Amino acid sequence: MMNDGLTLDQIQLLLTVADEGSFSGAARKLRRAQSAVTYGVQRLEQQIGVSLFDRSGYRPVLTEAGRAMLARARRIAEETAAFRDQARSLAGGLESELTLVLDSMFPMPRMVAALRAFTDAFPTVTPRIFVQSLGASAELVLDGTCMIGLVPEAFSDQPELKRYPLSTVQLLPVVAQHHPLAAIEGPIPTDVLRRYVQLVLTDRSALTEGRDYGVLSTQTWRLADLGTKHAMLLAGLGWGSMPTHLVADDVEAGRLRLIHPLEFEDRTAQLVMTAAHLAARPLGPAAQWMLNYLRTQTPRG
């Protein structure tokens, strides 16, 4: 019958003997007497009821059962080390989780680069990422759900938020290549645009309820998801503005064409992205590191 009194030290003995290829090598590695290492492994074998090493040759060789148990033993050792590291980090005031919300307009490659660097710096802190649009992203910071929001400046002008400008996202008015508006060269008068459906990004947050940005057509389809808007533009269901980084390839390939609305203003053609957090909620070490990284590594243009 298996004895439940297994210890982490026994797991480490198994791993070291397997890695060093001998009991004597494990003893030197662990700075213990060889007899103590041999006894420890024998005791482990007795407790689990299987032989882990074949000792009939010059060097001990893992049995089939030993090879099967070795992989699990490594996972136990790795998880134990991670447990200890996280406990030390939490005791030192480090967050267990970093919660971020991204506006759907924020360039995802920049966030991916930041997360790669973050996990190298804070391997014990788990990122939790939300993606929202317009005022909904700022609301998740205001209600305390997220520590940091990467949100448009126009939708984060709340006194409770501390904001830092990061970069500018350029918006391009586009239509599918087979849409009637694609055939018009030069500026397009508003009375012409009004004959066609405009695809408009919207959300249900109280911050932007009833507020429109860059809406010129009298016919609008309201969409809460930027990916859906992109798909509908490609399908020729309407015209609308999209971030340059999401449609540049489509424009270059001819799937989408740029149009030039006469009243498309500069203020609606650009979104200044900011990093925001609650002014009354001090950031922990991990969140502060992420904020600093975004401020110094995110291109301004």
C-alpha cells in the first residue's frame, strides 16, 4: 500500500539522481552522503510501491515506471518553485494579477510587445486583459475592474482618472472596392454620403450614451465590435472609418479604397490614446512597471 508521507526532498532526490546519472553524482550535487541519497530513493520506492531505478548495471537506469514518474516529478518541482516565488512576491507587495482594458482601436502588436516584456519582468503576475470600445473601456477603470485602461483621450476626460498620452491612432474613411462611393474621386459632399449607410462603432456605456463622433450619414448601422465593422466594410455593406493599422493591408491590396468625405474633420480622423488609472488608487509595482513601459516604449505617432 502506498504511504502518503511523500516529501519534496524525495522528489528532488529522484530528479537529481536521474539528471546526474548516478547516486554518487547526485550526492556530490546535493552535498550529501551517498548512503543518504541511496536510502532516500529506496524509501521513496517503498512508499509508492514501484521501482524507479534498475540497479543491475554499473549505473542506475530509470525503469519504465521511473520514466513515467519523472515527468510528473518535474512538474511538481516546477510548481513548488513557482509557488514559493509567488509567495515571496506577494509578501513584498507585488500584485497577484494585472488587470488591463484596451480600447478596440489600440494597436494590438504594441500590447503584445508590452506583455512579452511584462511576463519576463514579473513571471508570477498573471495579466487579465479586457477589450472594449469607446466609453466602455474607461468605465472598467472607473468602476475598479481594471487597474489600467488604454483608452481614447476623448472618452477618459473624467476627474477621477489620471491620464498619460501614449500615441495617436489615425482613422481612415474606407469602402469596399465595389461600393458606389469607391468610384468617386476627390472630396465627397455630405449630401452624397447621406445616400449610403455609414457603419458606426458604438457602445452601451453611460459615458458615451447619446454621443456621436464623425457621423455624417443619416443612415447608420450601429456596431459594438470593430471586427464586425471591418467584415461589413469588406462586404460592401456601408462606409466608415477604421484605424490605419487594421486596414492598411486591405487598402494596399485593393480590397478597401480610401474615400474623402468633405466634412471629415481632423478631430474625428485622429484618436489620441492615453493610459489611465484611478488617481485615488495607487498602482502596485507590476502595474506601475507596465504604465512606465507603455509611456516610454509606445510610439507617439
